Amino acid sequence: MNLGVQHRFFERRLIISFNAIDPFTAQRYTTYTYGTNFNLESFNSSNTRNFRLSVSYQLNRVVQKSKLSEKDKKAALEKAKKA
């Protein structure tokens, strides 16, 4: 099981994230192999518990998406090519 939390501050310019990978249990495997002359029992356990804290800050201004329609964008590009 993985968990993650993210929060944004200062007009969405500072982002703090926390992630946890397998925070509660280790992964355990048991394998049984049977043959005519043998029985094999194998146990494997791996600790995959990881935690990550990341901080990012955007130095430049936040770029907002254009509200122009696709038709208006194409017209502006054609006008710019002609100039």
C-alpha cells in the first residue's frame, strides 16, 4: 500500500509532498516446490518501506493557460507567419 500527501503554499508556488511506500508491513513470500524425491520450502522477506519528503519552489511567475479557442490560436499563428 502506498500513501501520499501534497500541499501547496504561497499562491501555489511552494509545493511540499510526503510519500510513504509500504509503511506498515514488509513483503513476505513463501514458496513450496514438491518433486518425487524432494520437498523444498523457501521463505523470502524484503523490507520495502520507504519514505520521501520533497519540497519544490517555482521561482518564475505561474503561467496560466490561454483562454483562446483553437480557431483563434490558428488565426494568430497565421498572422504571425505573414508578418
